[in-house]
Amino acid sequence: MNETALIIETVIKAVIGLAVIAGMGAFATFIERKVLAFMQRRLGPMHVGPYGLLQLAADGIKLFTKEDIIPQNVVKPIFILAPVVGVTSAFVAIAAVPYFPQFTLFGYTIHPIISDINVGLLFVMGAASVGMYGPLLAGLSSHNKWALLGGARAVIQLLSFEVVSGLSILAPLMMIGSLSLIDINDFQIGGITNWLVWKQPLAFVLFAIAGFAETNRTPFDLIEFEAEIVSGYATEYSGMRWGLFFVGEYANMITISALVSIIFMGGYNPLWIIPGAIMMLLKVSFWIFLFLWVRAAWPHVRPDQLMWVCWKVLMPLALINILITGIVLV
Amino acid sequence: MFELIAFYTFSILVIGMFGIVVFSKNALYSMTALAGGMIFISGFYFLLGADFLGVVQIVVYTGAVMAVYAFGMMFFDTTRDIKENIKFKKIIYTLSLLSAMFIIFILLAPVYSFRVEALYPTIKGVGNIQMIGLILFTKYLVPFELAAIMLLAAMIAGIVLVKVKMEETPSNIEVAKGEK
């Protein structure tokens, strides 16, 4: 009976998590247009609803009702599968992320984490990197040269950032001694001075850069860069299939923001008079804003520049950081 | 009960996926099924409580199969079926069936006769990573270090092989062509 209760609880949590993250992802697209417009001295969407707020609903209706086009020479099953892989892996990754501290509702303690496995961090990173299969499969199955180039770039992107993101979080993990995100959060209890970002500034910067590459955000959005390869892997996609890729991308952005907040910026510990849950929301919002800010402020890099910076600059830095951390710990 | 359902679901998925890998004539189907099968195998690790190994299975094979995709992209038109050049179908099928059964027999015979037990049963309260670390750095230290040295040698060999062209970034190549 206990097992059944656990299953039901998990299913409810999963459905809530899915709905909330998908909703936040959709809202992030609106925020993105508004923030970019603000930084470029435009107004952004203004016509639908107050301050263009209902633009979101209009976009949703458009995506859902568009004709679903599957071009003639594509490999149909893989073409259909690709966006599903992208969005599924993004949502599987959030299963091990604790977003809020535990709370009590109707006398029943709720842990706001879908599955607390003791290698949570690795699981999130692994599931998120499976997400790169979405663009890759889309590129290979589309029978389109731009899409194929996008797929090829997805491969080198994965092979570049994976090393940096893995090595950079190794140093903080050596200090904490656990891969569970809840342990990592509890390690930083007690004020701003206990945040890991002060003890591991280099790892923090490296992980943030790798996070940008992992979510295909601007300095590294080379797999769908309009000026070079039309729309990259998504060239042949339209309607909701195209929309799924972007729900996945924004879900990934939220996951990475939550990861950085938990590992380096104190997680959901309360600060001064601000309760933990609000702190977490503020930090995630700040990171989403940073993603948009960077998009407005920085140009793109070329694929060879990405590989160069990842393998020749960031990876040695990460290794030196691990070495120094090891010497200090011993 | 749920464990049983999960086990059979994952078994069917894994066998189905690897079946596609072998029988499909399209390189893209095969590679995708390979990636899927490798990821579904991690489900068994999670069911057995070996979370760490399960996650490592996902992380390692994501990158590894990704490299296979890169080769597939270079060698094949992945949207077309590949013409297979098999002349003696009956002999090939008979031999592969026999060798598969032979391998299954070799692996299952000791399991069936000795009722194999775990050498290092899981201890409650000790994490996956700690247990793997303990065993790797005590009993299996020498093989572990040997494997590390082998990988290092392979890495250095790989770097030496491509080192000649390492400084030729696309911009450098164009400059060199312009000078000629």
C-alpha cells in the first residue's frame, strides 16, 4: 500500500512540475522579447492585451493550430521523434532538482523534489546532455543541408561543453563530498558568506559558461544561428514540433539556472528575512535575466572558436582548479 | 509489483531497440536505436539500486554514441537505406544464431548451477560512490591504474596523430591559400 502511495505522490509531483516548468518556459519567451526590446530601445509585443501580455496565448494558439508539415524526403519516424527527445530529456532532468525547501501542507510533509536519488547532480547533467540528441536527430533526418550542418554543430558542441561542465563542478564537489543536490544546498546554510561562489569563483565562471553552451544560448547558439545556417536543425520544422524544441530549450535554461543557484549561490536557504522559496525564485529569475542580457549584449562565436575556448582555455583552467582544490583540501 | 512491471518494460524496450540496431538497413534508425537501448539499460541499474552506475551509463554512452553519429554523418547518406552485400544468407544466419546460443549457454551455465551471489552486497546507509571507491582503490587498484595509463597513452597517441594540422584553423588556411 505504501508503495502505491509513493507512486501516486510521485505522479502528482511530476504533473505539477511539468505544468509549472512548461508554463514558466512559455512565459520566459514573452519575458525574453520584452527584455530584448527594452535593451534595444523598442517596445516589444504591445498589441495583444495589456503590455502585450496575451501575446503568449496568441503564440500558443498559433503554434497549436498551424498545419503540421512533414517534408517529402525526411526520415519520418526520426523526424517526429527528434523534438520529443529534446523536450522529454529536459523534463526528465528536472526530476532530481529540488526547487524549494520542504514544507507542510494539511499535516503532510512535502519534499518538492520528484526523486531524491543520491547522485542527483550527475543525473541532471546526464539527462540534460541527452537533450543534445534532439537537434542532432532533427538535423540528420531532415534531408536538408542547413539542418545537417546544425546537427554536426550539435555534436561538436556536446563534445566541447561536456568536459568543461563535468570538470568544473568536480572542485566544489570535492569540498562537499556528495552528489546529492540537497546535501550541496545544506552545505551552504547560513548567510551569503557561506555561498560556494566565494570559495570556488573559477569553477562558478566555468560552469556558467558551460551552461550557456549546454542550453544553446547566445554566445554559443551556433546550432541554429540564422545568419550562417538559416535556422539550423529546426529549418524543416513548423508548428508544434518546432514549439517543442523551444519548450525544451527554455526548460533547460530553468534547470541550469536552478543548478547554478543551488551549487554556487546558496540554493533555497533563507537569507535575512527573505524565506528560502522566494530566494530560489529570485536567483532563478536573475539567471534567466542574465541569459537574456548576454543575448542582447554579445555576438556569436564560430564553431572552431567554441572548440578552441573549451578545450584549450577552459579545460586546463578547470584542471588547475581541481589541482589547487585538492592541495588545499589535503 | 511495480518493480516487476518496470523490469519487463525495460527488458522489452532494450531487446526491441537492439533488435532494430541489428535488423535495420537505415544507418540513422540503427544509431538512434543504439542510443535508445544504451539509455534504457540504465533503467536496470536504477532498479538494482546502483544509481551511480545507471547515471554513468547514460553520461558515457551519450558521448560515445554521439561520436558514432559523427562518423555516420561523414560516411553515409543517413536518409537512405544502405545496400547490404550479403551473399550467403543461410550460412550467416545459422552461424550467428549458433554463436549467440553458445554465448548465452556459457554465461547462464554458472548462474544456473551455482546460484551466484553478490561478492560485495550493497550495504544500507553507504552511498554507491563510496562503495565503488572503496573497492576500486583497495582490491582493484592495479587494474584501475593500468586502465588509466592505457587511456592516457591512447589520448596522447590521438593528439600526436592530429597534431600536424592542429594550428590550421579555417582562417589560417585561407591566409595560407591567399599567399600562394
